[in-house]
Amino acid sequence: MQREAVEFFQQLQDRICAGLEAFEPTARFREDAWTRAGGGGGRSRVLEGGDFLEKGGVMFSEVHGELPEAFAAELPGDGTAFWAAGVSLVLHPRNPYVPTVHANFRMIRQGGVAWFGGGADLTPYYLFDEDARHFHATLRAACDAHDPGYYARFKKWCDDYFFLPHRDEHRGIGGLFFDRLTPEDTGRDAAANFAFVRAAGDAFLPAYLPIVERRLKTPYGERESDFQQMRRGRYVEFNLMYDRGTIFGLKTKGRIESILVSLPPRVQWIYDHRPAPGSHEARLYEAITTPRDWLAD
């Protein structure tokens, strides 16, 4: 299954990069192939300065080695030997009306135990209900094909996980988040769990690209750019303080450029920012302080 997972993650990286490049007149992803001193390596693909993407990273890695004992004890496997593979991405569009988006899909084996994790979540700066509904409906369809209880469970997990307790707000409007899915957790064998991860990964482009098509040409000015950069600051705070992927990469001595590629190119921290009541910016705060059921009838 490990070879099958590697092939899927590499192909998913290829498909996502091709789908994103279709919106760029000339900019293309550059690729860095790298090796990890402790074992394994990957290929990092980054696009900067595009018409669509101000910065985007779509990363594949397959690494193996030994975990620190204290960290290994926190994980569901046994022993300190590990193998991990996956694809992860963060996209920071130039136009503030196009949402930032994050996704990752991974398989980890620790000793004799294999588990899966991943998900996708949307971080808009200007909220459009139809975009939120489309994103969530596409992910729910991928879940429902495997277990009708997955969407509600993993949507709540996403809302709970992408939360900044020091701000008392969510990073965005959610999506799916799942981690450490083992046969014991799901009641399904590893092959069935992997099939679900494949479906979730395949759903990413259909969930996100129609939103890009709708918003990419929306006019914007300095006000929208300033708000986008201020909200990007929340993204930085979460990724550096709470994100498990960042922590895992640092604790396993991963490639630092690949780990921190999620950080946006331009960001602001504005003192005591308060959006004007009734403004489009204020609508976003309503959504990120109280999670919504975007698919309620």
C-alpha cells in the first residue's frame, strides 16, 4: 500500500499544479527535488508572482527514519521507526476576493500501525455564501460515498482544529479535517481508509477551482488588499503556533523551506482592527466567530 500511496500523492500533486497553472498566463511552478538526511525526500513546487497566485506551494514528500521517543509516544503507532508520505498545499491568491485555501492528504506508518490524515479548508477574505456552500457540498459528496457520518464528524473537527484560541476566532470557514484514521478508529481496514483519502484528495480541485473562476476578475483596490494582508496575519499565527503539520515537520527535522512555504508573501498586523458595522469585511467576522452549517436546507 505504501507504493500505491506514493503514486497517488505524486499524481495528485501533478494534477493540482496543472489545474492551477491553467489560470496563469505565463507563471509556472518551479520544482525543487530534495533529500532528507534522516531518510527520504520530496519535490517542492512553488509559484510566486503570478497573476492568479501571489504565492502557492504544492508539496510532495516521502520520508522515513526514527522519531524522537517523546514525540513517538504521542502517536498511535508503536516504536520509533516511521514512514510518511503525502501531499500538502497552501495557495495565497493575489486578488482578495479569491480565498486562500489549504489542503493535505497523508499516510503515516509507525511500527506496525498505519494511519491517514488530511482535509481541506477555505479561508476567504470576502465571504460569498455560494462559494462556501459549493466548497462544503463538494467535500460532503466525497465523504458520503464512503460513510454518511464522515462529513459532520470531519467538518466539526475542522472547525475545532483551525481555531485561534488567543483570538477567539476560526481561521476561515472550515471544510474537512481528519487525523490518525486507523482501522480501530473507523471500523474499516487500511485499504478502505486509503480509498476515502483518495476520494477527498480527488475532490480538492472540483471544490476550489469553480470559486477561482467566479472571483478571479473581481475588481479590488487598496482597501481590499490591506484587509487581505491583515487577515493573512491570522494565517501566520495559526501555522506557527498550532499547526500539527508544521510541528511534525520541525520535530522530524524536515526541510524548512518546504515546511514554511505556507507563509504568505505580504502580511500586516494592524493594531486593534475593527471592521465597519454592516460592511463586507464585518460579514467575515460573523462567520469566523460562530461556525455555520453551510449546507442546512
